[in-house]
Amino acid sequence: MININTLINKLKIRIPRQWLFFAMASFWMFAAIRVFMTAWEGILITKTPILNFVLVSFLGSIIFTKLVFIKVTARYISRIDVMEDEMPSLFRMFSHKSYLLIAFMISMGIAIKYFALLPVNILSMFLGALGLSLFSSSLSFFRAWRFKTIL
């Protein structure tokens, strides 16, 4: 009979700690591109002027980045940086609470879009700002991966 803890330990994908920064950067970059493309599709459907979309998304991303993403990115970078294990599991790039938060945010995004709780052009501008903020945070993770840690 196989011990469940032994099986879980065998299935863990272990990578050098420094590469967790790359994994985190890639994850955030993928999310940024996906969110921004969803925003762009909404703008094209509603025929919202592109200049309005760009201005609102850019200004919104500055606000999101300064109020939320700089702190979150710094916290994740320092969390990875102080890990004692040199070959941690790939899935340790996020904490348990972070995985729950990600699932909640994805669920909320799907619900808002499915139930049309916001007009498409407003939702698209919000998603544009969110996508740009995620993109800027992913660049911080790429810098931390390439140049060790930069907070």
C-alpha cells in the first residue's frame, strides 16, 4: 500500500528557488495577456473609442499598481527570497490563501461577465487597467529572476 504523503512528495515539481521568480513572472504575464485580450474584445464589440479605453486603462493601472500591486509583488518576492529550501515545489510560489483568492477572483470575473453585472465597455476598461497592472508586476518578477531580488 502506498503512503499518500510519499505519493504527494514524489509528484512535487521541484525547481531552484530562483526559478520560482520566473514561474511567477510567467504566470502573471499569462494572466495579464489573457485579461487584456478579454478587455480588448469587449472594447471592439462595443465600439468604444480606443483613446478612451487607452486613457482609462492606463490611469486605472497606475492607481491599481500603486495601491495594490506594488505591495503584493514585493510581498511575493520577499516570500520567495527567504525560503530556506533551495529546491522548493513549483506550487509554493503562492501561499494557500493566494490560491483561494485567485479562484475567487476568477469566479467573480466569470460571474460578472456571465450575468452582465456591468456594461461591457466599463468592464473592459476595468480589465484593461487590471491587465496592465498585472503586466507591470510580471516585469518585477522577471527582474527578480534575472538580477536576484529587487524590492
